Amino acid sequence: MGEESTVILDGTGIRRALTRIAHEILERNKGAQNLVLVGIRTGGVYLAHELAKRLEEIEGGRMPVGEVDITLYRDDYKGNAVHLPVGKTDIPFHIEGGKVILVDDVLFTGRTIRAAMDAIMDHGRPASIQLAVLVDRGHRELPIRADFVGRNVPTSIKENIQVIFDESKVPLEVVLEK
């Protein structure tokens, strides 16, 4: 971490935010029935697994978790998509008619979310897609809003927000880089 970096959420803060988001998801959806989590590669996948643990602790049972790679769906990479490494989309359950909780680490312009929704719709038509993010930093270019937010952090366009994970993919801290 450089001298121009500030920790805006430590591990404890991240755990509290994810626990709060889990409770909000269950409240809004009146329980966990028909809920599935889909994380956006890569940080969103790690957070989806952490969120699933909290939902399972609260409700019991198993929470299905899938992952989506949005590389080929990006509208800002169209000309270069051939040269980008494509990751794995793994949604090992039916989403038709279900409630998808789309999980990402940082919400910025909204373009990643739009691409992820396109990818999910290619797998079926869910009853709803709700968005859970650890950090919303503003600067939207598309009309996309998170349903569940761990922390709102207004940033300048020149700043960056990074979620740092340990080797076992557990989030350690959220850092604002100037």
C-alpha cells in the first residue's frame, strides 16, 4: 500500500457490511427461497462465497453460488475482445424464474453490471436480478443502481478503489488509492 492509499474498510468492517447485506437480502426477499448468488469474476465471486456463508449461518441450508465472466459482453472492449483472456462462467443451477443476487466488489460506471446481466440472461430468464456490491464509488455512465451496498464511497474519477483478498480469497481490506 502506497503513501497515497487509505484503508476505508478493514476486515472487521467488511465482515459487518457483508452480514448487514445478508440480512437485507433476506428481508427484501422474505427468506432465502429461490435465491441464488452469482459473483462477477473475480472479486465478486469471492464476495459471493463470503455472502453465501453469512446467508447459510442465518437461514440454514445451502446457498447456491455461481460465477459469471463478462469479458465477451463488455461494450468497451468490443474491438479488443479477441485479445482478452476469457475466464470461466459457471452457473451450475437453473436460474429460470429464480431470484438472482448478482455480486460484485466495486460498482463504478455500471458497464460491468450491464454486461453481467446480459451474460445471466443468456442462461435463462430469472424472476429478478438484484445487485449487491461491497463498495459503490459513484460515477455511473448507465442507469444502474445497487440494491444492497456495503459502503458508499464518493471518489474522484482519478481515484481507484481496490478490494484486497488473502491467498484463500477472504477479503482483507478495501483501499482507496489517490
